Amino acid sequence: MITIIPRINQQNYIQSKTRTAKKQSVNFKGYTTLFSKELDKVLKNGRPQWKQEQKLVNLLNEVMGRKIKSANLIGEGHYGKVYKLDSKYVLKVLDKEQIFSGMLTGLSRGKFKNLKTYYGEHIAEFEDVYVLKNLSPHSLHMPVGVPQKFSKVYSQKDCENYYAKVYLPLFAKIPQKSYNAIAKDCKELNKMSNGEYFLNFDYCNPNNFVLYGKSLRITDDIYNTSLENPNTAADLLEVFLDKMSRTETAPNLDDQNALYYRREILKKLVIAANNCKLPLGDNISCCEGEWKYILNKICKIKSLYFNVLENLKAIQAEIPDRIRCVNATKKYMDAIIKESGNV
């Protein structure tokens, strides 16, 4: 995650992080530990023999002694903490008084390889320690909302200022194709199950969605649910527009610039959903309430939320051609935004 000086100019901040990334890439690009190299051998050949497994476990515990420290901490949540290992992998360590990592308990089967933006799959499991893909080799990524590290250090006012002056304008400028990729993975996950339950991403913490370069990526675990088609456009609206952090909702901002950025994010999310025919969530009571709140309270759209939902649903259903569907969605969103005027 990142830490910035409160009220910093956004453009100067982005330029500063770009320069830092270039400096770090000289020393960090392509660096992999001996543990990662041995793990790659195991992943290539399948389940290891006992001696190779012991070697892997020993290398893991040796590298943990060097890497599990605050300087390498890149994320944390209710499950535990995530530490940078090298340019290829990170370590997720459960939040327990005593950590066990004395045996290999699981290897990735590539179950989620069809999800192009998802980086939360466990590549390997060692009891209480999990190996995941490094979603940003230089650890320079920006989470949706306010980074947890930032919110721990700065005041509520500073967090709201970060949300309005850094988060919103930056994420409003993300290319449409990046939002499309996230929505497509939500649609793909809807097709999957573990035989008994359906699967959904963790939308509770906005920091689980991050920006790396110009690409959006998803982290953390995938959860079971009995609800069919659990991943919806409403869930994405909640992540990108309703939440400032895992515990705080987005601030009420009577600012024309903030409103413009929010509407841009809204439009891109809706277009992304209709681009791949992602369910809107209109048949789920809590999701319907999310649409009402985002449209009318956050984005100040004057059209009745249920009319917007019906129109977007009709565009999805009645225009099978993807390009025509996207164009119709964009035209409709532009129209209702224009009709809604300023603050």
C-alpha cells in the first residue's frame, strides 16, 4: 500500500511515484528468491518428493526470517498480513499467535486461471502461510478508496481529502478497457462453482481492488455463497463509489469536481457491465438499494433509480451486439447525467 502527505497535489504525487518506480526497477526488476525458484520447479513437476518438499519448507522458513518485517508489509486485513517476497510472489501470513509453516499443505490447480485480473489465488499453502502472485512487482499500486496504512496514520479529514483529491480523479481517468476486464472476470466467476456453492469476490474491503499502472486487479480470497450469479454491477458500484475503506463509507462531498469524477466512474462501471452482460443485481434487494444510493445520493442522478435499472436491463436484453449495446449504454448514461446538471 502507499502513504502520502495529506493534501498533496495529485499530479506531483503521481509524477513522484513514477520516478520512484523507475529507480526501484533497476534493483528490483526480475529479482526472485531461491525459495521462489524452487517453488516454480515444484509447480512445473507437480507434487514434490519428500526431500524436495523439505527443501522447499526449509527455504520458506529461512526467507520468512528475512522478509517478515514491517518494511516489507504491503497489505493487511482481518485474515492477517501480506509481505513482499520478491518480484514474483508475496506471502500471506495468518494473524495467529503461533504461525505454523512446517509442511506443504496445498498447491494451485489453476482453478482460476481464466480470471485475468485476479491475483488472490493461493499458489501454494504451507499451513498458516500462503504464497500468492505479486500483483505489482515494484509494490507501487493504489487501492480503491483510502489505503489502510494511510487511514491508520492520518485523521478522518485527511482521509476524506485523499479520497476527493487523489482517489476519485485518478480512478475516473482509468481506461474503459480496465473496468471492462474487471466486469468480465465477475461474469466469469458467476459461471463457476465448487460443486455445491457459487463463488464471489470479496467486495467488503475496497482495498481488495487495486490499480497497477493502468490495469485494475483483484486480490484476497474468493468466497462461497448459495446465491446464484452473486457477482453483479451493484457490487462494483459499492466497491468503487460507496466505500472509502473497509469500515468507512464514502464521504458526502458537495464539490463539483468530485461529482464529475464520481459520475465518470459510474458511467465506466455501467458500460463495463453492459459490455459483457454482467447482471445488474436488480433482482437482489440489497443490490437494488445500492443502486438507489449510488445513483441518487452519491452521483446526484435525478432519474428514478428503478427507471434507470429497467432501461439498462432493457439495453442488455434487446441489443445482443456488443458494440451497439455499449454505444447505447454510453448514450443513455450521458443523457441522464446531462439532465441531472450540477450540484
